[in-house]
Amino acid sequence: MAGNEPGERRSAGERLPPEPDPGPRKLAQPPSARYAAQPGPGPGGPGAPGGPDRDGEARGSTLTGPLARALIAAILGAAALVALGAIFASTLGLLFTSAATGAGVGLLLARAAVPRDDPRAIPRRTIGWLAVGLSVGAVLVGDLGTWLIGRQEGGTLELLDYLFTTFGPFVPGEMVFAALAAWWGASSGPVQG
């Protein structure tokens, strides 16, 4: 039969012989296997904060390190506010110290939004609100410490009476400056280190 040998030409009306049926096609893996290899968001499962990663090793949250550093910055800021307000009895640097505390906390927390070598980033908005809360909390602790030292020295006024009598508009100003600087730091960061 003409056209069956290699190199021979087939005529236009001649049909090709059917190819042998290889049988049913089999995949190398079932389609669901591709989902098992990826980290799942389930509690304690692979890829979950505190759970094992892809290699099966336990990993902490991306927030742990930045939060610890931001807490240290907040404690130092609160101590500086106590030193300025109670020990030095000055209002000169209260707003600057509050803003510096807020900016430091925000910049340090921003690392959790842009983690190195870890795909589990925390949204910037969440980091921003956490930084604002931590910074305002540091200012409140600083104000409370200032009042406690004033009480220890013989003061008789209650907390708010003492703060507004002694520092006036600086009290809410400290919180506003700290909050604005914390939001700026969280949205502008992170501090590289």
C-alpha cells in the first residue's frame, strides 16, 4: 500500500491509519495534592502563626519581635515623660517626647507589616492602630506615673485635676502628638536593622 513507508507521499483522499489507544490518561498526582503542600490558615496548622511552617518547624508570629521592641520603646517613652513631668517639673519637652515615643513605636511595629523571609505579613492598618494604642497607652502610663510622684510628694489633687491644673492643654496634646506620630511611623516604616 502506497504511503505507509517513511518518505512516501500520501494522496489527498487517502486516510491516515488510526493511532493506537494509549489507555486512560493518569495524572502524576491527584488534583487535590497541590492544596496539601501549601500552608493552611487553620489554627495550629501549617503556616498558622505559632504553628509549624512548610518544613514542619514551629514558628512564632511575625508580630512577636517587633511588638517586643515597640513595648521597650513605649516603656522608655513613658519613663522619659515621667522624668520630664515629675522629676524636672517641666513642660518644655513633653510634646516632643510624646511624638518621639509614638514615632519610635510605629516605626518598630512596622516590621510586622513587612517581614523578612516570611510571607505572613500583618496589614498596615492593623499595625497602625496597634501603634496608636501602644503610644497613647505609654502617654497614659507616663501621666499616671507623674501623678503618683506628685501624690508621693504631698499632692492632694485627683488624677485629672492634677494633670490639667499642672500641665493644662499639654495632657491631651501629648496623646494627639503620640497618636499622629505612631500612625506616621507605622505607615512609613519599618526601621531596618
